[in-house]
Amino acid sequence: MVCKNSKGIICFYNSRGEEIRRLKNKKNYPSVSLCLCVMFFSLVFLSCKTSAPSIRLPETCIKEGTLPLDKGALVYLAVNVNEARSFINMLPVKELNDNTVRQMIDRSDFAAAAIFPAASGRRFQITTWGNYPKSAADMILGTNKNWTKRQNENRASYWHSPADRISMAISARNLFVVSSLNDTPVNPIAAGGGSVEVPEGFADFYSGAVLSCWMDNPSSMLQQIMDKAGVPLRIPVNQLFFNLFSGNQAQKQYEAVIRLEFESASQARGMAAILNLAGAFSSNDPALQIAKLILSNRPVQTERYLDIKVNFNGESEIVQVINSLMGMF
């Protein structure tokens, strides 16, 4: 404690009220009010280190080549939540039924998400951008018996719900959520604040889309998709990007572009011919929606890229495709 005694001399006292230091010449030392201000801002700074971090804007993250998600996922997504909210609300994701999580997502403008393989112990990870009432949310979660407060290795606090298998951290501008396959707490904040690299070309491709995604190992993923559809076709792609654009808002129509990148223009030309031959494939089975998108629409070649355009008549068709994708993992 710092104060002046009856003679105007600045004195320092310990917690037992014992004087430990005296500053006799007050002209050579800062005032008591300045000392208290320094102590106050030091405490504020230290307390901020234990809060969830604020992440730079999503457009900046993507342009600079990283997203605040962990490595090891099979699919990574970037979502304009304001434009995608209508079909996001239709997704049968039980973790989003939690009232607190739902309220936080309703305050979001943009989200980045990752879908993980079962072997990782996680289902998905989400980082969102928006405006969040952190203090109010902490108070509500603190009084909810389903949520317990935890700390990660950097002493940043987060909340965990064993019943819903969700871990969540909140800052004023960001929400961090991870869903697990068991009730073990998992740090929802990505290591280093942004550890997954955005593939080359994705930043230009995704611009203006409602939803964009890429696959971490697209050749293997496409093989699984075709095997599940019963189609003996191998597509040796280097990259697979997917963009969803809003079309006729009144009729809730959307247009999608699937971009396949190959080693060379000649390889892309050969695969275009093969995909055209396989175009007779069709199925009404919702589980085969992804294969149907690729095989039932004619690809257009640009050098070593094949672009496949798809039209969606209504949000329910989009939800079917997303469910089909998530059902693979």
C-alpha cells in the first residue's frame, strides 16, 4: 500500500501495515496518484492476459494466409453468417441447440470452421467474429450448472459443458467453440491464434461468397466420396475449392462453383472428358449428394483448373449436401 504520512512523506506498507520504505524527497519521485495509476493499469494488463484473444478481421486472416483454427481437419470453411443464417439454422447440429451457444452465434457476422476426423477426438471447431457481451455471458454461464470454467495452458479462461461436449471461449469480438466426441474439456482457442494455412489461390477464389471451403486432402476425400457412391473413379486433384453464392433472394436460389486443380492443363483436360462420360450417373439418395454435384454437371476448363457450376433450388438442398459431407466423418 502507498500513502502519505502526516508530514507529507510518501511511505510504502506491506499487507500487515508495517512500513517497508519511505521516500523523503517527494520532488524526485512520482506522486501517490501516479503510483496508484501505474499499479491499476498493471493489474488491468495482467488480467487481460487471461482472457480469450481478439483475432484480426477474417478478410485479413485469409489474405495473410492463416485462419484461427487448428491443423488436422478434413474440411475448412469460411462463412458469411449474416447471409447464410437461414440455412445455418436448418442444420441438425445438436451442439447448436444450447441456448447460450445459439445466442452467441446469433450475434456473429462471420465464421471460420473446421470438421475433424473421428480419430482426433473432436467433431468440429468454430471461430466467429461479431459483437459479444462477454461480461454478461460469463455471468450467465457462471450461474448455469451445465457449464464449468477452465483455463488453457496459457491461462486464458474458457467454459466447458460436459453434457453437450462443448468448450467455448468468449472475447468482445470473437467466439471460440470446439465440439468433442467425449466430455473431456478441449481448449477451443487455436494454437498461436491462427495455425492453419490457407491454400494458395483460396483468398481470390472465396471473395464475395456466402460460404467457401477447401479440403485438406482432396484426392483422398474424393476417393471416399466416389467409393461411397459406387463409382470406380479416381480424381487426382491437388486442390478442391467450393464457393456458394446467393442468387435470387426471393426464391432462395443459390449458385455454387466447385473448382478442381490438377498438375497440368493436359491432366485437367483428360479428367474433364472422364467426368463428362460419368455424367450419366444420377441418384436421389441424399447420402450421395456430393458425388452427384461433381458428376451431374459439365466441367469448364481454364488451364489446369476445372470449374463445375451447380444450382441449388432452396436452402434444403444446401443442407442436404452439408449433412452428406458431415456424415462421412
